[in-house]
Amino acid sequence: MTTPPTPFRKGLRVESVTLVHTSGEMDTYAFNTAGLSVLSGVRNSSKTTTLKAIDYCLGNRDSPTEALKAAVADEYVEVSIELTLDGTPTEIRRSLQYGRQNKVVLDGDEFPVGEFSDRILHKLGWPILSIPKGIQATTATELTPLTFRSVLRHIYRNEDSWTQFADKEQEFLRRAVISYLLGFAPTRYSNHDFELAAAQRRLAQAQAAEREVHDSTDRAVAAVCENLHLPTPRSEQQVNSIRTDLRAELDAVVRQRSQLTSEVEQLVAGRRQEGDAGAVGYDATLSQQYEHATQSLTSSAETVAGLEQVLTAHKQSHNTVRAEIARMERLLASVDIFDSLPVRLCPACEQKIDIHREHPEGTCYVCTQPVTEDQRRRRGELEKRSLAAEADDLQEVIARTSRDLDQAKADHRHAQSTHQDIARQLNVDRAARLAPFMARLEEMAAQTAALEQKLMALPAIEQMLTRKTAATQTCQAAQDRLNQLKRQLDETPTTGRTPIDRCALFADRMNEFLNRHRDDVWVAGNVAISADDLTFYVGTRPWNQVLGAEARVLFFLAYSRALLFLARDLGDDCPYPGLLMLDNPFQQGIASDVVHEVLRDIADAAQATGAQVISTQAVAVSLLAPGVEQIIMPSTYIGEPES
């Protein structure tokens, strides 16, 4: 017997969930994919844990302890779900073991949990959008992704979100999710408004920068030009024109200066006409005299230096001779000393010697050998007289050299004085000849320096003007981008139902449900939805200002039920979840029979639309409605409390 093919069902359908124990045993729970499945059982029987396991497989980025509680994370090593995504069978597995907790295995393909949102949105065929991170797109400064997890928080209503749209959800995200579910988020969050506002801010910043740059640049350029006596340019072309004029003027001054310098050089070099040679007061021999004086000064300086060296050498020689004479005098004195010194001990055998012992005359009283007369003093006196004569000669030479040196120094001073006088006369003569040219040369030098300073200032002026040009170009680019975005906004086609119509159809579905419960819990007015800011009104006031705790629970049950009809009411242009998970709808003191009636209503809606609803409750009840399946949780665990 062949198994009939599973009918195509749009959106998500959870076929089963499996929890793998550390021992290897597995707990598997299968669900009704087109109706209501109720998980019932006593406290701590894994009802909420089962829903949390499904949520964990669907991209929860918390740790297993945060997502499933510590007792569950310690008990199991892996959780997985079998589901269909737009009719395609899919398996998702998450490991609870350390090191692989941030991974998701989708149909055997493992990847980081951070990539899960884009992958599942792609498989579901839902649009991947970025939304302004702020209530007003015109004031938001950045975009943030609208993730699958943000949508899941509206179809998985956990125990903490029965009095609000989603637990800890910001207002800009709530509006984005509702517009996403109602099918007009791609149009609303095409981000033309955000880009338009950003372009307007960029344009305002560029205009402010342009004004500041223009003002500061104009002031700086005007100050520089005023100090240098330049015309004030307003553009780079005017700077180039000023540069051309300055270079032409500088070239003319340089030519004039070169011509005048050539004339001066000819005059200084003595290239004069014959008629000028006999000019009154001009001595043509000054140059030759100056040359001879220079030679004489150099020669005298060399003579002085040579004599000083000779004198120093003679003085050193005289000092050396005097030292030799002193040495000879000490030698002669030592002869007399040793002559009278008696010998008492033989230096060879150390025997005592008596100077009065008998010995032949003319012999040594020690060894009795003949002795001659001592000639040492006579030779010393002779050497001393010779050294004294040499010292006298050196003294005479030193005196003569000193006289020659004094005369040479006097000659040097005279040559130096003569040289200075001739140089002074020559300078006076040259100054007299160059006087007519000096004022003009100095004027040309000043003109050249001023022109060169002006030319050196032009690159800085160009750079300042370039800042103005760049600021203007940036401002113009921002203006062009703003105009382009405005044209795109005007040309954006509007097709399909309007946001107002979509909000009205969704509100009608909620009122259809709430009207059946006006006699028990719902005593407020009808629900209306503002298409502009997606505020839910009850009567004439926002829902959170009117409804108490019990009514809020019924309000969100109506909201959840209306999600089941999205595909039927709005067609294929909305991302249809096809799945609801309601954790413990017995909230805020609502009577159990009311909740049971509501669940039967939701079960009928699920069967009519082919959607899947999974709910939990503490005790088993007989709902006795088609399409309702009760799953009695078979076991309990000791751990953290669970509803």
C-alpha cells in the first residue's frame, strides 16, 4: 500500500521534535500539521521544554542553559525537528554539547547560527529586508536586518508575552514585523525614506561645510593677497592668469638686471673706453699697486713666520747647552767626593781592607798594582769650557735673530698698513664708479624678491581655492543624489492591496473572533489598525491604554488566530507563517472553559486554513473538536519549574 503524498502547505509545519538523552535514548513527539496539537501533562513534564526545543532549533542564539534551562541542557545532548518549509521536507539539528552549541545543521549542512536567519528566509521565499533602527525613518542613522527570529516571536507566544506583542520588543521592530506579516514591508521598507532622509542630512552637512569652507577660504585668500598686494582671485583660472602676469614681469626684471650687471662687471674689470682713462681723480695704477702690496704683505708674513721658527730653534739649542754645562759641573763635583771616600771592604771577596797597610809607593794599596795620575777633572774642565763657548755663540745668534725678527715684524706692519690703504682707495674708487648703478640694482633685487614671494604664495592660494571647489562638488553630488532619490520615490509603482486595506482585513479577523466573546471577557470596542504607525486601537484609544490583563490575553489570542488567515485574506504576497505555538494560554485568571472555547475556535481556524497550532496546558481536557490532537507527556523530570 502506497503512502499518499503529503499535501502542499505554505509556510512552516513542524512534523516532529526529538530530544536525545545523554544515554542515547530519544524522546520524539509528532504533531498534527493541519490542526491543533495540545501538549498536556503535569508540571515538569517537558511541555514548555518541547516548545523551547523547537524554538532553539529555529535559530535561537542563546546558550542551551539560557534557552532550555540548566536541567534540560544537562539531560540532553541534541535536539532536532522534522518540518516542511513551503512543502519541502527539512531537518534541523542543534547540538547541546560544548564546542558545537553555536552551530546549526540544516539538511546535513552545518553552519554558524548567525547565518540561520538568511538561510531559512531564503528557503521560505520570504523577503530579506533591512529596516531603519528607529521609529522614524527620517531620523534613524543606521539600518538593521529584519530577521526570521523577529517574526518568530510573533508566532511563538511564550509565557512572558501574553500581555504584549513580543517579549522585550522595541517599537520600531514591532511595526516592521506586523507590516512584514501583512505583506507591505517590502514597499514600506524599500528604505527610500531612510535613504532620502540620509541624503538630506548629507546635503545639509555638505552645504554647511561648503559655507564654512567658502567663508574661511575667502578670508584667508583676501588676507594673503592684501599682504602681498595681489589681486584677489576667485577661481583657479584667475590664479593661473595672475601667475602668467607675475612670471612675465619677473622675466622682464631679470633681463634688465642681467643687462645692468653685465655693464657693472665690465666697469669693475676695467673695460673702459680710452677717454675715461684720464678722468679726474682716477688712478689707473691702483690695481697694480694693490697687487704689489698684497705680494709684499704675503712675503713679509712668511719672513716673520720663518724667523720665529729659527729663533725658537736657537733658544731650544741654547737651553740644551746650558743643561750640558750643569751636568758637567755635577760630574766634577762628584769626582772630588769619590776621591776622598775610603775603601773598607773588598767588592769581590768582602774582606776588610786597611788603608794604612804597607804597600809600594805609586801602587794601589788594595791590589798593589801601579796607578797613574787621575785625568778626569782636567777632561771635565775642558768639556765645560767648550760648552760655555758654544753657549756664548748661541746667545749671540739669538740676539741677532731677535733683532731680525723685530725688523721683519715692523716691515710686516708697514706692508699691512700699505695694503689696507691701497684697498681703501680701491674701494672708494670702485664705489665712485658703481654709485650710479647701486640704487637701480637694489630696486631690481627688491622687485625680484617681491615677485618671487608672490609666485610662491600662489600654490597655497590654489590649494585653498581647491578646497572650495571640492566642497562645492561634494555639495552638488549630495544634491544630485537627493534629486535622484526623489525621482525614484515618485516613480515607485503601487500595486496590490494598499496598507489600509490590509490592516482593515486583519482587524476584521480579530473582531470576528472577539465579537464571539463579548459576554465573558471582551467588553471593549472593535479593533482598528492605523496603517501609518500600525498602532492597534480598541475603540478610539490605543490597545495598551484600554485593555486590562485578561482582555489583553484575549486580544493576543485574537491576533494569533488572525495570523492563520493571512494567506486566505491577503494572498501570496505576504509571508505566511502557517504555524502558531501558544505556551500556556491560561493566563491572568481567565476561566479555563473560556480558554478551551478559544482553543476550539483556533482549532477550527487551523483546520479551515490548513495551518498548524501547537499549544500547552497543565491538564488533559476533552476538546472534542475535529483536527485536535492531544499529546500526553509521558514522563517528568526533576529540574527547574515549568508551567
